[in-house]
Amino acid sequence: MHFTAEQRLDDGVLEREFTLGEIPGILWTPGSAPAPAPLILLGHPGGLRRMYPRLVVRAQNCVAAGFAAATIELPGGGERPRRADLDEARADLHRALAAGQPVTDEIVERLVLPLVDQAVPELRATLDALLARPELRGPVAYAGGVIAIGVRLAVVEPRLAAAVLFAGSYVPRVMFAEARQVTIPLHVLLQWDDEGNDRQLALDLFDAFGSAEKTLHANMGGHTGIPHFEGDAVSRFFARHLR
Amino acid sequence: MHFTAEQRLDDGVLEREFTLGEIPGILWTPGSAPAPAPLILLGHPGGLRRMYPRLVVRAQNCVAAGFAAATIELPGGGERPRRADLDEARADLHRALAAGQPVTDEIVERLVLPLVDQAVPELRATLDALLARPELRGPVAYAGGVIAIGVRLAVVEPRLAAAVLFAGSYVPRVMFAEARQVTIPLHVLLQWDDEGNDRQLALDLFDAFGSAEKTLHANMGGHTGIPHFEGDAVSRFFARHLR
């Protein structure tokens, strides 16, 4: 892992860009910390630069609550090499949506499964590199959309102690068997009136999770309109499970 | 309104029993308060004495968060005169449940509508009497089960500024039109794995509410197993809307 740039944000948070092999990422840590901070991995739909304005707000909230935050570019996203299979699946998805046709499980599988298969080992390698640093510690958490990645990570990564999942992304039904294997505490955010969101799938997935502690928070406000007070609820969820 | 008994609880909360005409009730207020406290009406399924252990905990949480709390006996409940129509509807309900038969809308209407029709005017008269006291003030909130009562109260009572509804009680489908008229902020608690609960009805009702701010919190833990951290979330909801 190599740091390639760093800056201090207004609130004193230290933001460092890094590369892990060919994968770009960003790490946010407290300006000064007496002890190693538990790490939260921020999930996003790909395109680090495009997503940056929203990611940095989430990262600053994490740091303000006493944690560190990190994220990496998704396979095929941003400036990473395109993946023809994912591009094709995405084109088929947009064609179906534009034509008002149902998004078949076959399209969702082609869109999501290869992404999960590549992204999860990359996230685990990122954890290996980051947790070797003295300013960071486990256990860690995952927070974000592309919840299929969060589901797989929760099943295979023993350092993951909790996850906040933003419902609303596509999850192939074939992954429900994995969802049943998830046992870590989950906090699921669902925007109830998000038209691009399959609400029933989100509720079915919540039902499927095997976790004894799982909480669903549904709100109004559309895809990006998660109410401000939910940020506080997420911080308290992390504090319960990472401290 | 007449106070009939009073005691100090361990945490200094002043608990006073009262009667309003023939209706018994309980008022909980801070031991000492520099200013009038916003009032929260606690809903329950009837039987004040039976429900007291759970009600007093909820009331103490309200007072600890800076509010006052009050509750009254439901029509036909506890030591109030029985109502033959409600008893008959309840017997039909239990017969259907024991026989494993579906609980028809007809039974639910006979069980809930007469209760709502009588309980809501009684709660409004209670507000008239309580808000005339110097230690209490509006706007007020409703918190509890028998959510059909909360729905009707939210539609007809302008002093009600917010409501916390414990999903899981029967709500006749005919009341969904009233649910669409509700515009105050709502915080709905749903025990996801409560076997006695019609989860789909709860989700449909949440969808029907007309409120621009409505939040659903679903948790595991069975009917009475609402997690402790949800008490904090409820206090913060009240603080946002009653202060």
C-alpha cells in the first residue's frame, strides 16, 4: 500500500489517498488520536471521484464519532480498467429499465455476482494492509450500498463485526442463501419511497438475514434523502458494536 | 379531574392517580420542574393494573427525557364497566385464533371501531383537563399500541404533534382512509418476528400514512422484546417534535 496524496480537511480529519496494487482508495483518520481507531469500510456504487462529495461527508461523520473510514474503487469503476462483462450487464439493465420491462434475475446475477466475486477479496486485502497500520484496529464494520458486497463480506470476513446496509441496490435471489448465513449485527436503511428501489426485495432480504440483532430503519425522502437523524443512529450502532 | 393518590417513585418522579368522571388514570411528572413539561399520552391494550409494570417504565423514560406522561383506562378495560359488544368481538377473535382460522375484517371492525369511537373523545377530554394544569403544556404526543386509537387521534386532535405507534395490534382496513389523512411526524416500531402480529398489515399501514416524516424501526426480539436502544430513539424523536 502506497500513500499518494494527503490533506487536512476543515474539521482536522486527515485524508490520505492510497493505492493497493492497481486499486485506488482513500483513508480518513482523526487529526490526532490517542489510540488506534476501529475502521469502517465505506461501500459505494463505483466511481470514487464522482462519489467523493457524499463519501467525504460519511467519512467525516465516522471520524467525528471516534472511528476511521476507508474506501476503495470498485472493479471496473472510476479509472480502473473497464470490465466488458459488467458493462454489458449494465447496458442490459438500462435497456430493460428504459423499455419498462422487468429486471430479470439473470441480468441482476450478471451485474452483481462477478462484482462481488472480485470486490470482496480486494476489500479483504485492503483490510490486511490497513489493519497493519498502528493508527487503525479491528474489529471493523461495513457501511454502504451495493449490499450484496456487504452480505458476502459478512459471511467470509471474520474481522467484520457489524454492517450498515443501504437497501436499494440489486441483490440476486441466489444470494439469499448467503444472507441466511449472516450472523453479525445489521442495521439496514431503507428509503421507503425510492422509486428505483425494489422495496419488496429489500424487505425479503431483511427477513432472510440470520442475525439475531437486525434492525430496519425505513424513512421517506427518496434515494438520497436519508434524514439527518439517521446519521446519529448509525453512529450509535457502530459505538455499540466496535467499542 | 380529581387526584385520588400520589407517590414518589425511586427516581423522584411524582406519580398521581386520578379520575376523570368514571375513568381512572395516572399522571407522571418530574419531581421538580422549572417549566411546564410537554405531555405524552401512553397507549395500552386495556387493564391499567395489569399493564402498570410496563407503563411505569415507559413513563419514567418519558420523564427522564424531560416530558410528562399520562394514561387512562380503556373503555371496557380494568375496573370500568364491561362492554358486551367488545367482549363478544374479543371472544370471536379468540375462537378464530384457537381454531387456526383467519381473523376476518368483520371481527376486527367489531373489536376496534367501537373502542376507537369511545376512547378518542375520552383521551381528548383528558387532554383538556391535564393541559389546564400549570405543570403541563402542549403540543402533546401519543405513544403506544392499539394504534387505531393513535391514528384517529392524529386525524382529529390538533394538539397532537407527533406519535410513536407500536405496530402489531389489529387495524381494520376501513381505517386506512384515515391513515392517509395523518400528516404529523410518525415513528413506528415493528417487532419483525412477533408471531401474533400481521406484519404485512403493519407494512401496508406504514405505507398508507400521509405524513411527510414517517420512520419505521423493525427489530427482532418478539412482542415484548423491543431492544433497549429503541427507547433512546423514541426520546430523540419526541425531543425533535415537542421541544
